[in-house]
Amino acid sequence: PEYRKMKKRVRERDNFTCQCCGYRNTEKVNHGLEVHHIYGYKDHLDYRTEDSNCVTLCNDCHKKYHSIYGKNNVTPITFSTFIRDYNTYANKDIQTTLDSI
């Protein structure tokens, strides 16, 4: 239950908008959106339900991230690099999110 609540909070915080490309679900539901863990889900149990460890990505950006970095190299450094290289959404708040972790 806490995990689902966290995902809902993160999507709402990010205004149901992909923090990489800017795709927005105007119906304010999770369809087409994923909650990405900045510190990997598998290796960082303490951060799994921390809002500050998560960011909203669309399905395409989420797949692209994991196709580049895999599931075992999920770190703030790889996420920062991904955002630097692929961010087409002018979101100044993404740096605040990255700085907070």
C-alpha cells in the first residue's frame, strides 16, 4: 500500500508529466507514465518509497533509460547523464530533484 501511495504522490508532484521529454497525461492518471527510482529499486531497499528518490518518466523515456543503463546500473550519476543527454523538457525543477538526493 505505501508503495502505491508513493507512486501516486510522485506523479502528482510531477504534474503527471515526464521529467525528460515533457509528455503529459492530461487525464491525470498513470497511463503512459512510470515512476523511476534514481537509486535503483533492487539495490536500495531504504529508498524504495522515498518520494525524493523517484521521478516521473513516460514509458518511452523509461524504456530508453533502461535500454542504455540496464537494471543493475541505476544511480544518480546515470540518471543525471541521461537527463543531460536526452532532456527535451525545459524543467528547471529536475535539477532540484537531483540535488536533493
